[in-house]
Amino acid sequence: MVKLKFLVTGSAGLIGQQLVKDLSESNQVFSSYNESIPEFGEPIRMDLRDQTEISRVFNEKKPDIVIHLGAMTDVDHCERDKSSATEINAKSTEIIAKECSNQNSFLVYLSTDYVFDGSSGMYKETDTTNPIGHYGKSKLDGERSVENFSSEYCIARTSTPFGLHSKKKSFPTWIIENLEQKNQINVLTDQITSPTYIPNLSQMLIEIAERKITGILHVSGASKMSRYDMACMIADKLDYDQSLLNPAIMSQMNWDAERPKNSSFDVSKAASILHQKPQTIEESIELFTNTIKSRD
């Protein structure tokens, strides 16, 4: 079997680390990064703000498949520094989409539930986008660049990815650290998403890439849930004191950027076409907490 050449952007990130590790088992993987050198794959520096560098990497490596994860994802930072968010999330995606067309590479672009306004939830791929913050707007501009400039692509939207990483914290890690220290913390009861366990997301993205599934696909966890309910599940699984979790609401948060209230996904399309199915939150939390326990 011929090894495929993958180029993965954002390879040192929360999702990228897992994805490159999984891909490297049977493919050649160029792990592109800007600052932190990735643990897996063949590291290659590629600053998403540098069009010349992006073109050079594409011309040198000639990837069969590109999985574009690299992004500015801090929602409040995106609101404060809109020009950087646009440059990294939208403009670089346009360049990558054009390079994919030039090299005849299949492009998987990871997008977000924040392209929706959160007024209804359980969003399908065909529902109308309407981002309310600049992060969502910049990612939606990235989606449009992919649609306009790449010849063969999948826009894979996800929601609230979580997992373990040597340097980066996801929501459950923050919960666990605070509960271990017996800190009282405020957790939102009215922000609803579809939490996605990164090992499950990684397998879904790899299947999309290898099968060259085209169009838009919602690849998140199969359950919609508030941050508070998720925190309670984690506390329950790991025998922490749930009374340390204070129910809070979004209007109490001192944020720079507005967040969608209910950006949960309908994943029935992914569940019907992928062999790697979106996991329920119960399955994901079980796997996640088992990994935590095995490390202790």
C-alpha cells in the first residue's frame, strides 16, 4: 500500500498532537508548526502569516492531503485583535486552499460551531451560519475561501474539543485541577455545546481525509451538554466534591467576545457515513477519565 503524504497545520496543538500521532502510524506526515516543535511526524516550520513560506512548503513537500487545523482559537483574543484573527484564520486559509488546488491536494479544513449564532442549537450542515463574534466570523471566512479556491475539500466543523496535552489545557483538565485543589469554581449552566473527545475527532478526521469525503460535515460528540453538567460528570467519575462547582450563567462572565448560547450539533450525517462514529458524552468521559486514572 502506497503511503500517503500528509501536511498537518497546527501540529503541536491540542488536536494536532493527537492527529499527527495517529496519522504517523501508517503515513508520511509533515507536521507544520510556528513556535512549538511537534512531538510527532516530520516537523516543518510554516508561519501561517507568511505566504511565501506556505508556498515554499507546498512546492517542496507536494502533500497528497492537507489537514488544516492551525488557527487563532482564543475567542476573546480574536475579539481584541481582529486583524491577527483575520490574517491567521481567514487569509492563511485562502492561501492554503489555493496551494491545495495547485498541488491537487485534498483539503480538510477544521472549522467550528461558533459559525452559528447559538439561537437554536442542534445545527445541521445545511443550516444558515451567523457568527456573533470575530472568531466565528474569521473561521467562516476561512470556510468560504475553502469553498471558493480549493478543488476538492471537506469543511469539518467541531465543538468544544477536549483531551490531554502536555502543555495545553482543555475544559475538563481545568475542572480537574481546580477540584483537586478544592477550589470553588463557577461553571456555566446555560452554554450548550457538543463536547468532542479528541481521540474520537482524530479518527473521524483521518477517515474523512483517507476516503476523501467532500462537502461540509459536523464532526463533534453525539451529545449536547452544558459546561456545568459536563463538569458534574467528570467530578462524579473521579470522586471529586461536586459542591465545589457553582452554577453560573453567561451574562455573569466578564468576556470580551459574545459566545453562542446553544451551538450544539446534529451529527446524524457523520453518524450515517463514517465508520468512526461520533461518541456520546458518556463514552467519551469514560475513556477520558480512565486515561486520567491510568496516569495516577
